Amino acid sequence: MIIAGLNEYDFRSRHLVVTSDSQIRLEISPHTHEKEIYLSADGKEKVPLEIGDEVIIRES
């Protein structure tokens, strides 16, 4: 799997490559300053997320 940020402003940032049996857990921090947070995967429509939401990414 390859995990890549969108709208990266730092050209030194790299994609994260992990094995297909990996499981990635993301949690929206209560300390974020963002007003709107969205998840988009595989070019699908974006899904709004809220503080405290958790996303698990793994091979289907």
C-alpha cells in the first residue's frame, strides 16, 4: 500500500509505503486547528470526518 498526502506544500515529504498485511490507524486529534476534515480513498467522493473519528486502513 502507498499512503500519500494531498496538497503537500513541502516538496521533501515522501509517500509512506507499507506491506499489504499492514494495518494503519488514523485518529482525528482534538488539537487540530482545521475546521473541515475529509477523507478520500481511491478517487472516491470525500467523506467528512469529525474530531475523535478513527479510520482503519487495511487491505480488502
